[in-house]
Amino acid sequence: MAQYEYLILMAACVAITLPLEFLLRARVYRRLPLMLPSVGVVLLVFGIWDVFGIARGHWTYNPEFITGIHLGIMPLEELVFFVVISLCALLSYEGVSTVLRWAAKRKQTEGSNSDVA
């Protein structure tokens, strides 16, 4: 079970932020043409960074906590991390933006109502 901890943690991150897509209408997953390049840039830049770090011996991954599946020298879990955290960040950003828009509309509406009174 320990070998799946990293992936379970990533699944938990998705599970925690996924409701933002529906409850706050974050619309991250529904806008693939915007989402894919955003995640792709993170995956590319940090993937290259990680490959260099692993190749140079700057960091390693404890085999006890990963599945052992590697893409080149990088563990699968590390690539999953880049995708999941990027998506979670996008969902959080869009969720906060939605709440701020709602608050601004409400404040504007309240300001309009107080002018009438």
C-alpha cells in the first residue's frame, strides 16, 4: 500500500478541488483549449527541470513510496504531480475569481439599492 501513497495523495488533491468545477462554476475542465497549454507548460518546464535534477543526483525518490513505473528516469508519480497540482491551482484560481466577481456584483447591487433609499 505504501507504494501508492503518492498517487493516493494526488487523487485526494483532485477530489478536494473537483467540486470547485461544479459548485463555483470554475469551468477549468470544460475549457480544454485553455487548460491543456497551461498544464503543458508546467509539465514541460518542470519535467525538464526534474530530469536534470534526477540525472545529476540532486534528488531521488524513495522506491517504497512509488509504484516503480518510470518514464525515462522520472517516476510516473512526479509527472502526475505536475498535472494534478496545475489543475488544482487552476481550479482554485478560477474558484476564487468567481467568488470575487459574485462579491463585486453584490456590492454593486447593494450600492445601487442604497442610492434609491
